[in-house]
Amino acid sequence: MITLMAMVRIPRWWWCLPLAALDLACFVSFDEGLLGRKDAAPDSARRDATRDGLALDARREGALPPDLLGADLPSDCKVDGDCDDGLACTSSVCSAGKCVHTRQPGFCLIGATCVADGAASAGNPCLGCAVAKDPAKWSNLDGASCDDGVTCTHTDTCSAGVCQGTPYTCNDGLACTSDTCTGSGPAPAGCSAKLLSGYCLIGGACYPANAAAPGKPCDVCDPAKSTSAWTTDPSCVTTIAGDGSAGFANGPALSGKLNGPYGLTITSGTIYIADELNQRLRSLVNGTLATLAGAGTIGSLDGPAAQATFSGPHNIIASGSGFLVADTDNHRIRQIASGQVTTLAGSTVGYLDGPVATAQFAEPKGMAVDGAGTIYVADFSNHCIRTITNGQVATLAGNGNPGAQDGPIAAARFRYPRDLALDASGKLYVVDSLNHKIRLIANGQVTTFAGSGFQGYLNGSAASARFNTPYSLALASGGRIFVADYSNHRIRLIENGQVTTSAGSGTAGFLDGPPATARFNSPSGVTFSTTSGRVYVADRMNHRIRGYTP
């Protein structure tokens, strides 16, 4: 049984509209003449009425394809083919000479387009055909999967006709990172963490700049050098050469061996070492120990550097294109140049000025050289300062007798002077070892620069400070002077009239680390690099070379 839900009469057409229960759409052509109308309107008028009346109502109900609204509708048919409306989702049949068009189940007819049930609109994935809701217009496809086009969301789902995704939660739990989504995949793969400025991320943990590694006070976070690895704090005392055992071995510096290194100097980035008990002069550059000169046996043989022999070389300094060596137990000043070792001054032990070939020294230890080529020598056991110039050895200050007297250079006295340093103005600093002082020679006068003369350990003003057998000193930038305070096992600093401790706890031993807790064992030599700003120490009884940045 078929019941018409609505019927509208126009001059030529009667339409039946779909029953909701049957999901059926139909229209049937009636000939006006069959109804006995004598005043039928012309065909064009009937067509206009069709457009303006029934066809619009039929379109609302999904019964009539929209593209037929302005066309002649077939009124008579003989076969089904006469009724084809061109739509794949409708069935058109000729029944009793009239065309009947029926929309197929499982399709929406939206506009002039057939859309399968559940299919989405090309322009909006969240609008589609939902026959059960309305087969004649787009419906919301709530709950359907979609893509919102945003790379940093996931589980995109339609809601109220809009595609919405859930943002990735990017949080690696680290306070030192800024977490953002990259959209490369679900969190955390889809997240990117950017390290904040001023931090290191090491081993999965955050550390602010200058923070030390747990249990390793000299391993610090230095973002300027590395944000992913510890950087050695340059202020810490570290070992740069020597494995700590007395011996001789060249090669990698930390596995190399030294034996009682005494004095050292640095020039052009290379450290040169007077390796006293190995009877050699060594070089240290790029982490490698090598031999500069010395066969390793005691002697006084001049000649090729590899065959020359020394006896207790205590110090080495650069001079011109070569080096000067205080060959202490040979009582001579030796020279290394162009791969050859020669004797520059000295003969046998004694105290004698004069020509360099016959002059005598008694355990010369420290040296300095000025721009004119004059060499200054700390003549240890002669308690005086000597000069070598123009082939002659002369006494500059002291007279061979020990003492502590300041005053004119001829009357001044020293007690076992060990080392010398000359500043740019020509002032000569003297490590007066057993007077426990640093002395100064300038303008024909000898004065006490630092140290009270009492043996001990005391920081404070230069006049009241105490040293304990200082061995060496190094002039540094800014008017600073570093002193190897041998028996105090410390490196002291003289600056602006004050003496302080630069490095060393004062306990004899070996310990790398922060300057205040580091340990030395009888530091005998000290030098300063004007290039790197580092202090290097000959740690004599530890058989090592140590370094730090003050």
C-alpha cells in the first residue's frame, strides 16, 4: 500500500513525494488532457510552473535531482531507458507509460551528486552523507577519524562538523629544556627539547654554568665549551706530565716519566724542563714528552744534543734561538743551539770572575737574560748574583759571603740565592732561598721585596709574610709574582704588596683539584704562560708537571 505524504497540483504534473518509512522518491507525469482540462496552458508555461512550484518542494525532500529543475521532465515513456536521469544512485523505470525515479538505499543525493552513505565531503572531512539523518544534505560525521592538518596533534576526530586533534604533550621533565612539538610522531618522538642558555645537559641531568660534577669538583659545566660533557675547571690544579713514579720515559705525557724535575720555562707553547736526576732537558708539547738534550748519564760532554752529558741540571731558560742551562753540579752555564750543546761559561767549582773559560761558579741555579743579551746567574753556593756579558763573568751583587743585608749592591748579602726573574723595566728579582725572602735589585740597590726573613708560613703584607725555603719565582701579567714555596708545599702570590696562597693546601702529597685543596710535594719550579694565563709547576718529589689557571 502506498500513501502519498504530500501532493501538489500544477497545470501538467502531479508529484508524489517519498514516504519516510519506505525511503522512496517518485514522480509521475500526468497528461493534462486526461484530467479533462480544456484550458491547459502552453508547454512553456507549464514548465515554468513546474520549476517554481513542485520541483522546489520535491528538491527539499530529495525526490528530484536538482539539475532537472530547469529541464523538461519526461511525461511519457515506453521503456525504462526513456526515463534515465543520469544519476547512478537512482533507479528510473517506466511504469504505465510514466517515469518513476527512486533514490537507491545507501546513498544521499546532495545537490546533483550521489554520495555513498558515510562518505565525506571533499572539502570537509567532518561533513558527509548520513542517510539516516538526512539523505538530501551534508551531515556532521561526529566521531569519524580525520586529519586537522596540524602536525603537533594526534587522535584527530570529527566533532560538530570540525576536525579536532589532541595536542602532543611535550615535557621531558627537565628544567633546563624548552620542549616543543616537531610533529615527527607521538610524544616523545614528536617532541624536540631545546637546551636553555647557561645550562649543560650531562647524563640526563641539568647543571647550571660553573656547577661541578658530583664528587668531582674540577669537572664543571662550561656551556661555552660543551653543553653535553664536563669541562675541566681551568682553576683546578691538574697533572699534565708524569705518572708520579721516578724514571725516564718519553711519549704520552701522562704516562711519561720524570725524575726530580727542578726548573722549567715555557716559550712558544712548549714547556722545557730541567729533569735533574735524569740528567736531561725535556720538552713537553701537545701532550707529548720528549728529550731536548742529554744522553742520560752524568758528565760534562759537549757536542750533539743527544750525546751531550750534564750533571744535575737545575734550570733552563730561552735565550735567542736557543736555551741556557744551569748545569749545577758541573758549575757551568751551558748552551743548547742548533742541536749542539756547548759550555758558555764556567770551569771548575769556585768563585772567580774573568773570562768565561776560566771563571768559576759554585752550583749556579737560576738565570735570567735581558734584551741586550746580558745573562744573570744566581750563584747559589757563592751567595751572589753574577753576570755574563761580552765573554766576561762579573759579580753584580753579593761578595761570596752569606748574609741578609740590604743596601748598595757591593755591600748587600744573600744566603743561597736560587732563582732570578727580570722585568721589563730592568728590575731583577732574586729568590733568596735560605733568607726566606724575595729580594730586588734595582738602581744599584738591593732591597727586600717580600718576606720577613722568618721561616714559616704566613700570608699578609709583603713585609710580614713568611716563606719556607722558596725555590723559584715567575713574573706574570698585572704585576703578579708567583713563588714556588718549596718547604711549604705551596705556590704563593705576591700582588699589590700582599702575599697570599695561590695553590696548595700545605700538606705534602699529591692531589689534583681546586687550588685550596690540591697537594704538592716540594714544588721547585714555577713558570707563567702569557699566552694561556696558566701557571706551570715542577712538582719535584711527585715527579710531575702540574698546571692551573689562577
